Amino acid sequence: MRGSITSRYWIVGPLISTATVGSLTWLVSRIYFQESGQIAALGLGVLIALLLLDRFQDNKADQQESKWFRLYFSLFPCLLFLVYVYLESAFGYFDWGAMLMHADAGMLTPGVVYEYLLHTGGTILVIVVVLFGLGALKARGTLTRGLDVALMAFFLAANPMLTRPISAAIHPNPLHDFLSKRFVDITSLTKPLAEIASATAAPRNLIHIFIESAERTYMNEEFGDVMDPLREFDRRGLSATNMVQLAYTNNSISGMVAANCGTPLLITFFTTRQYLEENSQFLPGLTCLGDVLKARGYQQNFVTGWPLSFTGQGTFYSTHGYSSLFGGSEVVAAVNGRGNSFGADDAEVLDLSIDILRRAKRDGKPFSLTIAVSGGHAMDGYLTDKCIGKTGLSPQTPNILHAVKCTNMLIAEFIHKAEAEGLMANTVLALQSDHLSAPSKVTDRLNRYERRNFFSLSGEGIPSKPHTGLSGTIDIFPTILDALRLPPPNGKAAFGVSLLGNRPTLAQELGQTQFDSAIYAEDVLVRSFWQVKPARTAAALGAAAY
């Protein structure tokens, strides 16, 4: 009997230790290590130490007293740490503000949540192995009280979701008011039309397309021709070839805020929640592109395949001058479409957009049409039925590349159709990625290059040239104003600088590292950005009701 227990112990003990240490090492390596040699050395060292410790214990006594699983001190810190690792691996970053914003303003539809869980099932399984493995080691007596406390301290100290806010509270960043001294307020551009000196100039229309995750990096030969449908328009006008992703511009709503308002999405959770829920306003203290165009009598339309509640996008646009808003369900109903797991697919979004464009032209008023397409959304992309078998990519190519090319093909078709019908006259066309692609099956390949966002601006009078200087999506705001013949003071708006001029951007002047540090530290402007402007409340509530 004793020999049987001992034999079983020598089999089960090493298996539990190996599975637990191997799984935890792999998870830690997803965030903290890049070299496989470091990963192997760390995991092997911990495993050997654990097996030796296990070997020299009074195993028989431990086995007699133990149960199959015991709770341990480090359980909750371990769970928090693994949540951080999962979010980093699934989305490419962790930020409290962004996570709380997504959770409070509108996160994802159940179908998309299921897809994320499906594609990250392996990581979730490894997390479960770690949690239960540590419990089993505790039950066997291997994870002693002292080791348990040490492990708890490790998980607390190694978890940035805990250490970052604590460090920020203890050591205030000297750059906390740096950006407030660089902010350029353009509220003067929202004066009544009669007071504006340039009002005699014929207003230009705007078509602004946010292309989900379609970063410029995809133009490298390694990814084939997935961006080829957009190259034609990229060559027609201004092409930003060195547009980095600044802090707090790394998801869809923050990318939209950057391009429309010239600032990263600065938020404080409790203040943000109050204005979103109680006042139905999103960044009401900022003067954004929609506010300027509303003052000039533009009819403004926003069309997206996601629900309007997703991350507060509908509230953002309604707060800033948009009176016509179409989310996924509205799009599907308008085109009598089939929809998809979260709302409407890109073909349906663009079909409705061409109809809106036709109506806007018939009305004869200046208009702004903002479109958000979502085919390239990580982790696997959303390939529109219209493109199945038509992308020209091999069947072995990851689906996300098929989806990116499909969306680009549909955009090119939309623009060509609009041009053929004479709908693009006196119109500025802005094409951009909303942010860099989140983790997917091609992330390792993207990371071989300097990753850059895509931005192209074309239209009559816009020079055909590349802008090679360092820039960010915040510079899109003053650039569009410039192209619409509504130039901001000195080519600057908020933190952005027009790329049609020759002034250095803040990213060039400061360097991305210092600029990002100043963004993370900012605590002066954020409250004024979210301060309610009563004059906007009625309009925002009316649009939200729509």
C-alpha cells in the first residue's frame, strides 16, 4: 500500500508541478519576455526548485492531512494578475480608463464576446490550469505558508493594473500640467456664420471613413495586396507615412476622439460616467470638428455597423453637432439587410452611406458624412459575405487579412460609385485607420516593422505628397479643418498640427516617449474636457432619443 502511494506520488507530484509552473511561465512570458531562452531558463529554474522542495518534504504526512484542493493566500492576487495578462494578450494593452469606459459606455454585443472567448480559449484554459494547479500544490503541502505569502507578494508587485495607479498616487508626475500649456482652444471657429470672415468661401463637403485597424503596416509586401484598393486614393493627395499611435488613442472611440478633437481620450471614470449617464454628453467641454461644421450649417451624418451605444460613439457624435446617426440595427433596417454578430456588415454600412450621400447632394447644403467600417477588427476579422471567394488571397491566408482586403475593396467601390454619380465634387475625402490592429494571427508579422497608422487626405487643391515627419491621429483634426478652408490659428487645434503646413507636430517636437508620458500624467485639462455646456444639452438629448 505504501509503495502504491509513493509510486502515485512520484507520478502525480511532478505532473502537477510541471503543468503549473509551465503554464504560469508561458503566461508571464506573453507580457514580460521576448527571448525564448529567458522563458525556458526561468521556467526550468522554478520547476527544479519546486521539485526539490517537494522531494524533501514529509510527503506522507502532507498526503494524510491534505485534501484535493485548498484555498491559498495568493489566490486573489493571482487571479488579478492573470486577468491583466489575458487583457494584454487579447487587446494589446491594459488601461483602467479605457476598460471602465468600455464597460460603462457600452462594451460588446454577446456575439462578439463569445467570439473573443472562443479565440482566446487556449489562454483561458492555461489560466485555469494555473489557478487549480497552485491549489493542488497547496493541498499537497508543496506550497508552504511562506511560499504562499511570497507568491502573493510577487503577484501584487508584478501586476501593472495595481502598481501603476499606486505609483502615480505616490509619485506625482512632473508633467501633469505640461499639456495644459500646449493646448490650443479653437472655440472661436464656432462663432455664428455671419461673424466669420471666411464665410464667403464656398464650403467644402467632407467624407471621413474610419477603417477598423487598417494600419499602414499592412502595405508591406509580406501582407500581399490587402491595402492595394486604397493605394490609388493614398497617392492622390496627402499621405501621412509616419503616423504613430500615441497614448490613449489605441481603441476605436479614442481614435475617433483624436481625429475629431485633436486630443487623446482623457477620462476620469466617475466624472465620465456622470456626464454620459446623467447628461448624455461626451467630452462636452471640447470644441471638435462637428462643432465647427455645425456652426457653418453642415448637415452631419454618422454611420457605423456597431450599435450606437458601443463605447459611447453615438453620444460622442450627437454631443458634437451630428443630427443623423445610424448604428447597426438602424443600418440593417434601412437597407433591409441580414446583419451580422454585432450589427451590420461593411457592405450594408456602405450601401446606406451612398444613399445618404445622394440625399445630401440633393439637399444642396454642405454636409459631413462620417463612416466607420469594421471588417479588420481583431481577433479574426469580419469577412463580409459579398467578398467570400473574391479577395484573391489564398485560402490558407488568415481570415483577418481576407477581411481587411474585403473592407478596402468595398471602400474603393463606394468611392468610385460616388465619383461616377458626381457626388464627390467639392468634397474632401479622409481615409484613416482608427488605431493599430489589436492582437491577431498576424501580430507577430506586423511587429517585425515599425507599425504606423494609415491616413490619406484628398480633394481638389490638396497637394499630392507624403508627410514623412512624425505625427499622430490628433493631427488629423487641424489637417481636415485646413482642407475644408477653415484653417485653425497657426495651423494648430487642441494638440494637433495641420500636416498641410510646415510646422512641426508635437510628436516631432517632443518625441513620442515624452509626449506619451505627458499624456499619461495629464490631470488639469481632463475635468474641463468633461465639463457640461448647457447649450449643448438639449441637442444631445434629442439626438440620443433618435
